[in-house]
Amino acid sequence: MILRTFGWSFAVTAAGLAFAAWQWGWEAFGIVLILSVLEISLSFDNAVVNAGILKKMSAFWRKIFLTVGILIAVFGMRLVFPVVIVAISAKVGPIEAVQLALDEPDRYEDLVTDAHPAIAAFGGMFLLMIFLDFIFEDRDIKWLAWLERPLAKLGKIDMLAVCVALIALLATAMTLATHAHVSTGHADKSATVLLSGVAGLITYLVVGGLSGYFEDRLEDEEEHEHEEARAAGKPVSAVDLAGKAAFFLFLYLEVLDGSFSFDGVIGAFAITNHIFWMALGLGIGAMYVRSLTVYLVRQGTLDDYVYLEHGAHYAIGALAAILLITVQHQISEIITGLIGVVLIAASFLASARRNNALAAKEAMPGGVATCTRRPLCSRCWHSPCRLLGDGE
């Protein structure tokens, strides 16, 4: 299973590192390896969220995700995207931008860094909407029930997530404008941040809305087919998302991956400004993220460890906040990566404890759990009952 899922990632890693050492020497080998690890650590939460979406899709679209999707992820976001940013910022053609990256890497880095506020605002708003839509939804299983329960009640207010996201964007832009006003030598990019943030919000609403629309239509058709099958006495089978629904979910996945890659691309400049070393290292990391996504789907990990998805979305919320903060302030990529890893590790451990509690409950005579407090109730917050989740 490991070799089958990660085989291409291992092969690309070996080929990429060997090519870097052959073409540029051992320094390039080390930097490409470091960038690969950086990308994996920053994007583990991306893999968990991707798996939650990919498990709804058919085998055909999973293959598309691993073929066409990886080409978009590696070459589009890790190589072409920085070039496009430089081309727009410097008002030059893409060929001139590549030449600039090769001949004047320091200026190339300055141009990409200069475009960071717009990039961070777009990606931050897109990721923030993902987090808010998750946290404002009422779910049967809750990880941090003390927080998720009241937020789910607030989520019944229409368009609350959009309002909160816009308030966060407005606060970011106003803070940036104030800083530019009191500081000499700093250009006011608040208008650019507002425009880019609104573009990120619109992208989320359009792509997410279309995928949700076609997914709902497919579910209605599936329910109708199930009713007809029951009436005819035929077996009922599950149907994976296909057609337009799967296409828009695939598009949503690619935009999501792009938003996650922003911090990796910008953070890579702290290590090197060599465009091809950067693309090679981040591309290798992106391969592992893709393989990890498929592994989680095939193993059914999200079904077995039910809080993993919660941890990943909390990590997305943290990354969104970090991106908006980095519009004005620098934050180390180590902090960004550690926050995601800590949240997902905590959710994994909580899921494992929950599974152990459920197993202990089933092993007891009559399947009844004991509790250190009385009376026993489904909302008890004391061990072991609190490990079973809200409503169980």
C-alpha cells in the first residue's frame, strides 16, 4: 500500500535530488531537500482537507487529481505563479520575467516580496472562508465542544461567515493604511489588499458555490435512484461524485491547493531565490502532499480518526490569520508549519483517545460506559464520556 501510493513521490524525489546535485552541485541538493521538507510540513493540513473532498469523487477524478492536478500544482503554482507575479509587478513579459529570475535573482525576489500583500490577502480570505464555513456549521461530532457549540448556533445567522471575513479584511487594510501613513518610505497598498481580498472571497463563493450546487443535484438524483431501487427490490449502492459536480470539486481543490502554496512560495525565498531550485523543492513536497491525500482516502483515516478534519480546519484558520498578519508583519515559516502540525497532532491524539473509549465501552457488559461523575449523560465532560463526542 505504501509503495503503491507513494511510489511516484519516491521516484520524483530521487530523480529531483539527483538532477539538482548533477546540475548545480551539493549545495543545490541540500536546499532542494530542505524546501521539500518545508512544503510537506506547511501543507499537511492541506492533505487532510483534500482527502475529505477527494473521498466523495470517483476513481476517474482521483486519477485526474494525481495527474493533471499534480501538473497544475507543481508547474502552475510552484514555477509559473511566481513568474506571473513578477511579470505583472515589473510590467514585463513572462520570458523577460524568467530571464530576470536567472540573471537578477535578488531583484526577482524583491518583486515577488513586493507583491506579497496582494497574494496574502487573496489566499488569506479564501482560506478564512473555508475555516468559517466549517466552524459555523452544526456537526454531530464536535472536537472542542465548548467552542464549536456556541459558534454553530451563531452560524444560523445568514451570511455571517462572509461578514466576519470582510471585517477581517477591512481591519487588515485599515491597519496597513495607518502604518503607511505614519511611516515614511512605505507605499500605501491598502487598496490593493482590499481588491485582492475581495477577489479571494469571490473566488471562494463562485467555485465553492458551483461545486456545492452540482453536489446537491447529484445527491438528489442519487436519492431518487435509491428510492426506485428499493421499490424494485434491487440492492442500493453508493455513487461517487462524477460529471459537473466532480469537475467543480476538482477546480475547488486546485484553488485550495493554490491558496495553501502561497506561504510556501513566499517562505522559500528565505532559503533561496533560485527559481529552479525553488520549483524543484516545492514540487517534490507537493507530490508527497498529493500522495498523502490519496493514502488518507484509501485507508479511510478520516472515518477512523474523526477529529482530524477538525484539526486541519483549525490549522487552516491559523494559516489564514497568519497570511493576513503577514500583509504587514513578518512571521517565520517555522511558526506557520509548527502550528499546523501541533493542531493536527492534537486532533489525532484526541481521535485515538475517543476510539479507545468507544472500544472500552463496547467491551463492558451490556456495552454501558462507566463515569466518574453521576448522573451519566451524553454531554458529560468528565472522563471517559467526554471522549465520545457531543451527541454520542
